[in-house]
Amino acid sequence: MFTGIIEELGRVRGVERRGEGARIIVAAHAVTEGSSEGDSIAVNGVCLTALDVRRDSFAADGSRETLDRSTLGQLRPGSAVNLERAVTPSTRLGGHIVQGHVDARGRFQSAVDQGGSWTVRIAYPAEIARYLVFKGSIAVEGISLTIAGLSDDYFEIAVIPKTWEVTNLSQLRTGDEVNLEADIFAKYVERILSFSKAQETGSLTVEKLSALGYE
């Protein structure tokens, strides 16, 4: 589990294709400290298992599913990536609960300078629309952000100078794809309600029998 508070902006050193998957080598210093092989590190919001952890780098394997659903398949040597280690029991939950399980890809549309802060607009696919709410949480490239504006096909987020400085948001260009993860609580609520609705539909009542002609 992660909080969406980025610890470090790393750089991809190399991408090795391995069958339908790939091994990604990332140059980093902060997230490798205290990390061991097998630990979880989020790369642009995707939870990956750290391999070959060294003082200044680590590697991680991405499966076909991961490469297809996220933007990791588009990484190239030199790509900037947002990095965060998994939380520990003593970690402050500064953002929101982020699993590192990307739901869909969005598309960066624009960033407007508001005098030190930025308003960033991200287009999102219809499949995650039901999980988005005004002032709700969304993870973009693994960054915990708050939806400040919402339309039928895009949302806007207010980005403070610190976030702009230490993440890859400042390097995005119009049309670039980004990883999106909706708030896990919204998914649980949807699942609970779907079962409740099914039970209500399936129950037999006097009113239903009467409507069917049984007196």
C-alpha cells in the first residue's frame, strides 16, 4: 500500500524486453535506502516488486497485463518516473490509500500556471467516471491528488509548487498518457451496492406477487 506522496523522481536506465513482459532498470537513491529485493516500490503509480536493489538503482519486472493497462510499456531510457516505497506501520498517511493497481490510462490535456501553482487538466475514460467525485481523491502517475474540477470527460487538479517540482507532472506534454487509479473506497461501495441491489431484486414480496396478478 502507498499514500501517493512521491519520495523521489527517478530516471529509467534501461528497458529489457523479456517475452511479452519487460524488465525496467531505474536509477534512484532515496527509495533504494532500506529497500531489499522483494519489497514493493510504486513506479508512476504502478506497484512493482524491486529486484537487484543497489545503492543507486533497482530493477523491476512488468508483466504483459501491467504493460498493457499502464504507461510503463512506453518508458524509455531517460524517462522520468515518480517513485514511492510501500508504507510502514509508522508512516504518516499524507495522501490517500493507493494500491498501485492502475485502473486505466488518462491523457494529459493542459497545465495552466496560476502564479506559482498549476491547474492541470486530465482526460479520463468513461469506464472510471463512476468513481470520480468533486473534491474526491485520484492517483495520477502515483501522485495523490484532489479533484478540483470535474466534467463528463476530464477532471482538473490544483498542483502546488512542491508537487510540481518533485514529480514528473512538469514534464508532461499535451496528449501524453498517464496512469490513473481511483479511490479504493469508491470501488468497495460500488460492490456492496451491487449486491444489495441484486438481493432486493431477487426477493419475493406480497407487492411483487400482486403486481404479477396473484391475489
